[in-house]
Amino acid sequence: MANQKSGFNTRRLQNVDDYLQRIIDAGEVAGAGALLIRHGEEAYRKSFGMQDKEKNIPMSNDTIYRIYSMSKTFTIVTAMTLYEKGLFKLHDPIGEFLPAFNNVKVAAHDARGKVELVPAKNPITFEHLFTMTSGIPYPGDDSYSAKVFAELEKKAGGNLTTALAAEAAAQVPLCFHPGEYWMYGFSHDVLGRLIEVLSGKSLGTYMAEVILDPLGLSDTSFYVPAEKQSRLAKAYTYTESGLKENTVLNTGEERVPLQPPAMESGGGGLMSTLQDVGKYGSMLLNKGSLGGARVLSRKTIELIRRNHTLPSQNLPQFGFSHMAGYGYGLGVRTMMDTGLAGLNGSAGEWAWDGMLGTWYCVDPAEDMVAVFLIQRYPGKNEDLPKRFAQTVYGAIDD
């Protein structure tokens, strides 16, 4: 039986319910939330399981989640509002705005495998940051460059700011020459610092000004104030013996801050809710506007979601095997081949996901936004959203 407007088969949406309950009953996650919007109608918004197992608090539709790398898409759109003002071109070297990046080195390996630092063949551009082809690693990666980065980060300690993090990144040898390969790394955090330089405001302040406030995303932020902490989902670590509370993320050094942090991570620092991610995704689906608020133009949205990678920059070649069938746009996955992906979805579907299993998609062909939120680390987090997507696409009737 199809819902008249959304085109979902209401009976087949039971498969979504069953899937979410099944992964909870199997002990794969403590709780989960999902939201589906199609043809402008919210067809599904449900939460299952527990927000806090130890305190017996159930997951709810206004639970706040750490969305980690889903933050990148917010940072990308924030940056592109400055692009539309003509403040930078995609091919501009970032050293024009962050001089520390004017003389970057690359960690090359000689025939004996010894590391040799050589000058980069070309400068890092904005496009390299957007497309993750800059060569800037994450501090935790297993490479010479990443180990140098980790040491710099350790020296900064609790004094790390968005500006200092970017300066540290400029001292790190690149893993390859800019534009040569694709590698998931610190690029979007550097982009967050560029937003601050170009806007003259903190990343959080400017993002709120151009995205969060106009769209009414009242629960999306780089911190969760005291009055909202009771709505924050606990993070759990997945082990063979079951789920265990992740104390590092819940109460330790990586816990969610109560106030704006010194380091507002454009690559992974946001918290959000089902409703807020649904609104944000709807703005992207509606080609840059929602409810009378215009964030970006249609043409800029088209530029973001277009594939920007070369065959030599194929994502599965660089550790992202779950991205088979996808290209990479300006900070977003973009579906190129559903057969290669093994997904009953659509060519052109796009968006991104996050470290704790958060995921959303924007599907222009189906006029749909789908959101899936969990808080689990690590293990199979790229598998769980894919199975969720299978149930969603399997419920489309029209």
C-alpha cells in the first residue's frame, strides 16, 4: 500500500523497522534513528533502542548524535558561500591566504625505501582540499607524514586551535604531490581555517550565520550546552564480546564540549539530530534552498556533487573499498555506477557519512533524503548504512 505523496509502500517500510530492531537485538548497536523524506514529505522518522544503556534512557527522535565526518559536507557548503562571493577560486593556491603552506614538502621514498623530503611539484589549491587530493594526512594514519603530524598535535596539547592545527598541518610533509592521488585526511580542517581567514569570523560563527540559523538547525553545533547534554547519545565500542561504553568519547579527553571549543573541526566536530540532518539534506536536494532560505545557488550545488576525481584517484584503491561505484565531488561521495556499488539506489545519489556510523544520502533521481544515525565505533560502520539503504530503496513503490 503506497503512501499517496511520498510514494513509499507503507507495508514495505516495515522492513526498515525490522532491520533497525534486528541490529539492536543482535547487539550490533545500542540504538538507531532513521528519517526518510520524499517528494517533500516526511514519510518516516523513528528511533529504536537505547540512547544510554547504563541509565536505561531510550533513543528518541530528538537525540543528539556526534556526526563526525558528516561535518565535512557542512564545511564544504560553508566554504562555497565564500566562493559565490568571489573570495577565492578553486584553483587558487591556499598559500595566498595561509602563507605557511607556500613551501610544503613531500615525503618521497627512494629505491631503498628511505624517506626523502622534496619540494612539492605544485602548490596545494582549494580544489585539492575540497577533493581530498592535497596529500595532507590525518594525524592517526600509518605514514611518515601522519606520525610527524601526531607529534606536532601532541606538543600543542590542550592549546590546539583551528589556526594552530592548520599551521601544524603546513609543517607536515605531504604523502604525495598535490593532485596526484586521493587520500582521506585533514584537508577539510584546513579548509575550516581558510573559512575563518576569508570571513573574519570563527568557523562556528560563520557556519551558523550562513547555514544553521537560516535553516533553523537549532541542535547542530560544535558543542552541546549543559541544558542539552541529557539528549546526547552515548558512544559505544563494538567488540566480539559485545558493546562496551566508549569512555574516551563519553567522559574522556574526546568528550563532547559544553561550550564552543578552541578547535572547531571542520572535518568532524559537529553534533546534530535526525531533524536537523533531514532539513540540511532537504536544502541540498532542493538545490540550495529550503523554506525561503537560499544557502547556495543551483549551479554551485551541481558543482559540488559532480565527480572531480580521476581514474588514478579511485576511492577503493586508497582504503575505501565500501565506496566501490562512487566518485568524489567537492567533499562528497557521488554515485557513478550502482552495479559496481551493489546497491539498488540511483546514479547521482550523494552526501557523506561519519566515523560512528552516521550516514545520509541526497537522491535527486528519487527526490529523496535518507538519514541513518548510530553511535558505534569501530567495525562494519560502512556496512550497516548500506544495508539500511537497501531496505529504504526496497520500499519505494512509485
